[in-house]
Amino acid sequence: MKIQPHSDLACESSRLAGISGGRTVTRTIGGVRITDIRIPEQERRIRPGRYITLEGDPSRNALPALLRRALEQILPTGGTILAAGLGNPDITRDSLGALAIRRLVPQRGSRYSLAAIETDVAARTGIETVSLVRAAAREIGAACVIAVDALASRSLDRLCRTVQLADTGIVPGSGVGNHRRALTRETLGVPVLAVGVPTVVDAATLALDLLDEAGADLPDPAALRGQGSVMVTPRDIDARAEQLARVVGFGVGLALQPSLSLDELRALID
């Protein structure tokens, strides 16, 4: 028996090797490694669509600037955009969505108008995230939803230094092991762009990978998993979550307000 590696990043999926007709392009700009993956419509093991992964130092300006460029490639040509911050703002490793939304400036523009909501979690609101976002999107006539959430990675190297943008939608809570109904074009009625950052690594997956790299005998996966999933997060996750929220917030803000520079947007928010 083998544990299926737990990762929300397309670039870490072991299933990519078996996909025919897909395309993966990798390059580095400004110290940021960019992986652009396109999954064909006929594929069923990974949701078809485009996945752009940016790996780099979140303290530098290159990451939000490149997130802006990536968003500009897949945003609609105009209209009202609804940005939805998913997750639990009271749990730091799951607070990315709410923190990023607070770095946005809702506005009406000539090309894009921006509205933003924090969805919180169904246990507190009594409303499923998909229902809340769908209602808000319909009320404002949104042309697109940008959903921001925490993700899970299988690699420590990508933890809190990777941003994934996908035009495939997202499953809220997947990064913290609490899967809910998906936010997709089918469930919301409009395109859904998912922006996520891995803030956790599944402990069992990490342990198996490290043992395998060391050439050690692998233990029984069931015993390693124990009674449930354990997620590992950096001890300074508070500071990292704030930093990553700024990266995502600035990237989205720059894409929707192209007349502003990063310094101008930073001055508005800070």
C-alpha cells in the first residue's frame, strides 16, 4: 500500500507523466521560477485547464509583478471581478484568503470594477462557501471570481514561497484537509480563477519523501498515517502569512488597476 502524496500544486502531481496532449513550459524571470501547465480537456485525473506556478522569494517585488502578468493572461477583458477570501481567518495557516482580501481596494474602474468578500467557514456562518460566493457573484453581476485560499504542498522548498494560479476553480479547505464543495464555472455560473499559496505540508507525505530520498526502508503507510492527517506548518507562519497576503493582494490589485505602480498601490494599502 502506498500513500497518495497530498498536494494541491499541479507541478507536484505524479500524474502529469501519464498525460498526453498536455504542455508544460518552465522558465525563470527575475529569480522567480515559472511553470505553466496546460491540461487538455479530455483528461480526467487532473482537472483540465491552465496552472501557472510562481516560485520565488516573497520579500522581493518580482513575485507580485509576475503574478500580475499571469493574471492578465487569463482574466476576462473587463467587467466586475469578485475577489473571495476563503478559509478561517482565526487559524493562521488557513488565513491567507482573508488576509489577502484585506490588501485589496474595492473600486469601480473603466475596465475592471472590484468587489471583495471574506467567506469565513461554514461552521461559523452556517452557509456553504460556494452558496455565499454564488449569491454575491449574482448580486453584482460578476464577470469572474478570483478565489484566494491556502494550499498544501508536498515539498518544504515550496512551502510559503510559491503562488499557484489556475483557471480551473478550487475546492475550499483542501489545503487544510477539510474539503468542501468546489467553486468552479459549473457551480458559480462564471469563470473562477484560483490563487493559492501552500502554507502546510502533509506530515505523512513529507516523512515518506524524506525516507525515500535517504534510501531508507519505508514503513507501513497505514501506521505512518496513524489516526488521521497531520499538517506541518512553519513556526513563523504568522509573519509568513502576512507577507504572502501582501504578495497576492498586490498581484491582484495591480492586474485590476493597471494604471497604478506597485509603490502607489502599497501606499494606498499601507
